[in-house]
Amino acid sequence: MLDRRLGAVLAEVLLAGFVAGVTVFLADLLPSWGWPEVFSPSTPVPAACAVVLVLLRRRFTVSALLAATVLFGLFPATGVALAVVAHTAGARGRRWPLFGLTALLPAAVVLLTQPAFRWQYVLVVIAVSTVSCLVLPALAGAMQAQQARLVVALRDRARLKERSRLAEEMHDQLGHRLSLITMFSGALEVAAEGKDPELRQAAGHVRSTAKLALEELRESLGILRPEEPVEITEDAGTKADIEGLVASSRDAGLDVAFDWRGSDLGGVRPPVRRAVHRLVREALTNVHKHAAGASVTVVVDHGPDLVKVVVRNSAEQVAAERLPGTGRGLNGLRERVRLLGGTFNAGPDPEGGFAVTAELPHRANAPLVEETGEERPGRIQSGLLLTTGLAAVAALLLTTLAFVPPLTPADREDPLASVKIGMTPEEVEAWFGPNEPAAHAASEGYEPPIPGDSYCVYIAAADPPDAETAAIFRFCFGDRGLVEKTWFEVPVPEETP
């Protein structure tokens, strides 16, 4: 157990390191590809946030997913972290409306934080990156979880079939022999009647002992048979199902208090839900048989990793008529819980009553451990698949960010078409750059008149090196933001030989 936990911690550390490395690598490359500074900060804040979300994704899955999508909208370099969180959310069976909402969040974040003219970025870069970093990992996680549940179900079915086959074989062999012993001893008992009382008594003792042994054999082997009562349905083990069992016991005169803690068990794998049903039903049946006058408390606690079931009855104040029992029910429950990897305890409690307690691991993606204590090989395969998938996501994100750079106003045929009157100096500077004193100096004598009560900034356009003139953008600002936008040409001075 310690080795598995150490391995899990090491895997999380390596995964967090991989995410941090890819995030820092992409953040360093974005400025050279023309991305604005807001998307590629020099501080390690985005990488640190990405690592925190990756480490918290198992405990706070929904919150981590929402935060990762918002972070991705602000900093596309954190796309790998979003892929890791989305994969975990998909594996845990989160509802698809949640993924629909998170798929729209990155575009919404960009629309709220960036100028409206960046439609190419919103529709192309974010759309493609969201598919590769959110949708595909979530689908992969859901399919892996479904495959794991199917493998567990098939393995449980194979075990039950094998146990049933062994039970039938043992019953056929030993039952046949015990039946012969019973028959022969009965014949001997009849033959000795009136002739040898001691022989007749011994034959009767052998017959009764063999009959009792046959009954005990059938009870013991019955535990191995995968028999399910017909009343167990697909809703077995849910809150409504357990409430029905409690209501039936109350109708039969039992004083039962019911306490359900945590969410419902609708998303828990069926073998665990059926075990919860059997535990509560068998425990209540035993109270009816052996302590009908006692009060009972039924508690189902659905935690993040376990489903805990406790059925406790108080010491009976008034003696009631006891019904016979074989003990087969508790033995069957103990075996069922053990097969599911849980723990089971049944016995008197310190207050004089009786308690049945069971803890069942319910997570479908929990590692399946054989009785030898070794982890199933599928976990290693899943780790390799996750590593390969993250490498593919990183490559797709790198390709998208490298070959689909954001559209800036200077890339258009009319560079000033997207710059709107009223924009702030910061909004204009984000795409054209800061004021250039050299461009201001070169504009003297060539620029048009400056509007009154305003100040202007000058930015030189990137012209071909062999051009005789250079274009200069001029933006004039007043109290209400941008009041004029224009551009003009100035002659390029000849270079001194």
C-alpha cells in the first residue's frame, strides 16, 4: 500500500513538472510570434497557477476545470494544464453540460479582456485550442473510465461464474457422498430395529450427523453462488431505494432512524450499489429476527472515496420471541464486501446493541488490486496513454500558437480601420506599440495639423527597406480618448556612404 501511494505521489509530481515546463516554454516563445504581452507574461504566475490546478484537480474537480478554462483564456500557454484537468473531469463522469459551458469560457474571457477586432484569434486560435485542450482530453478520460468499469464488471462476472462453478462441483461431489451416507445409515437403522439397539442408535446418529453436514454444506456453498434476488433493480443502493427498505421495516413495526450523508449513489458502479442494498436489507432482517423490540439507526455516508454503511440497533428492552438463524447472511455480506475491496465488521457494540459496519470503495477509477497485492497492468498502460496524449496536446497547441498568430490592425489593408474613436491610449498602444520619439521628430513639416486640446503619439510603420518614403501612424487623444487617427508619409533620408 505504501509503495502504491509513493508511486502515485511521484506520478503527480512528474505530471506537475511536465505541465510547468511546457507552460514556461510556450510563454517564452509567444512574444517572438507576435503575441501581446498580456498573453505571455514574464512572471511565473501562469505556470504556478497551472501547477496548483493540476494538483487540486482530483479533490476539487469542477472548480479546477472552471478555473483552468478561465486561465487558458487569459494565457493560452496553460493549455496542457487544461488538458490534464479535463481528462480527470471526463474520467469522473462529470455532466456534459458542464463541458459545454467550459468550452465557451475561453472565448468569453478573450472577448471581455481584448479589443473587439480580434475575431480571427477568437474564432480560430481559441476554437482549435479548446478542442485539442478540452474536448478531446475529456472524451479520452470518459472512454478510459468506461473501459475500466467494463473491465471491472467483466472480471467480477468471471469471478462469480468461477465461484459458482466450484460451488456446484463441490456440491455435486460432497453432496452425493453425504446423501449416500445418509441413505446407508438409514437402511442400517431400519435393519437393526428390534435386533441391536446400540447399533440402531449409532446408525441413527450417523444419519442425523450426515444430514446436518449436508445442510451446512449447502448453506456454505450458497455463499459462493452469485445469486441476486429479483427485487434488486438498477436503482439498487440509491437513496430512494434505501428509503424504501427503511419504510418497509417501519411498516413492519420496527423503530428505524435513517441518515443519508453526501450525494446520491447514482454514478457509483453497480456492484457497490447492490452491496449497499444487501447490507441494509440483511441487517434490518436480522434485527427483525433477533431484536424486534430494539430501535435501529441506518447511516449511509457517501464520501469522496468510500461509501460507509452502518446499521446499529440498541439493546432490546423487552424480550421478544427469537426466530432461528443460520448466520449465512452475515457471512455472505462479508464475502461480498471483501470481493469489492472493502472492509466489513459485525458484532456487539459497547452499548449492548449490535452493529453492522462496511466500507466500500466506490470510485470507478480506483486501482483494482488482486488478492496478491499487485496492481493491475492496466494502470501502467493508462499512464503511458496519458503521457502520449499530453505530448500530442502540447504539440497541437504549439503548432496552433506558432502558425496562427493574432491579427493586429497593422496586418489589414487599411491599418486604421479597426481603431475606433474613443479608444484609450493603452488600447492603441497594445497593438501599435508605444510612442516613438524618432518618428515624432521625422514628422515635423510633413504631418497634418494637430487637433486642438489634444496630444499625439507617433509610431513608424514597417516599410520595405528599399522604399523612398516611410509611413507614420499618428494617434491624437483628448479628454474622451482617441479623437483622431491618421497616417502620412515622410521621406527616408539617404544613407551616408
